[in-house]
Amino acid sequence: MVLLIQWATGVMPMGFAEFAGQKYLNLETFKKSGEGVKTPVWFAADPSAKLNSNDAKLYVYTIGVSGKVKRIRNNSSVKIAPCNMRGDVQGGWVPAHAEILSGTEAAHGMQLLNKKYLPWKQLLDFFAMFRKRERTVIVIRPA
């Protein structure tokens, strides 16, 4: 009923509601040529905003020199879709904007990821200490 009323009025909810309860999202970033590159990643939602709102934020992290980081620096427009750990899409693609974070907001995103993926992320972080690779936190917002 609500969906029918929203369709009739032309006002559809925005945000990332279909990511509730999901463990992975498929992040599509774009090369300078426009070709998309899809990568399954862990993500954590910011609990301060509802997932079905335009204020929704999803945090992901990656190695600092990854292709994702380079592509996002060149083009912040991305698409995301819920997926399984192999990247098989299990929902619709949603247009979004990605931003590379630093400082307290990056620390907040990492804290949310640590909490959601306990103890697996801590185990990976332990082994990552020996490689001394920089990690980059990215926030994804609705387009």
C-alpha cells in the first residue's frame, strides 16, 4: 500500500534499504575509459542514519594503493548492489557517491567495520600488521 502511494505521488524512498542484513556489497568503480570494475567488499552502515534515507552512509575499507582508491579519486560516482562473498549480485544496482576518508571519520568507519565483522576483521588486521600496508576507508552515500 505504501509503495503504491509513493509510486502514485512519484516520491520513492532513497538510500540503501536493501543492504539491511547483508554482509557484502558489490562496489562498481569506473576507469577513465568508463569501463566498470566490480569488487565484492565488506561494509558497515552508520547507525546514526536510517538506511532508507538520503543520509545513509556505508563504510568500506581497502588497501591504500588499490585500484578502487585510484578510480574513486578520478570519479566518485559508483554503483553498489548486495552480493554474496563471491560477488554474485543479489539485488538491484544503486547509484552512489564514494569519498576517501581520513582522520576521525575514517576511524569511525573502521570501528563500525571491526564491530560488524568481529573476530574476522581483527584476525586480518593482525596479519596485515606484518605487511605494513596502509588501509583506506571509503564512505558511500546515495547519489
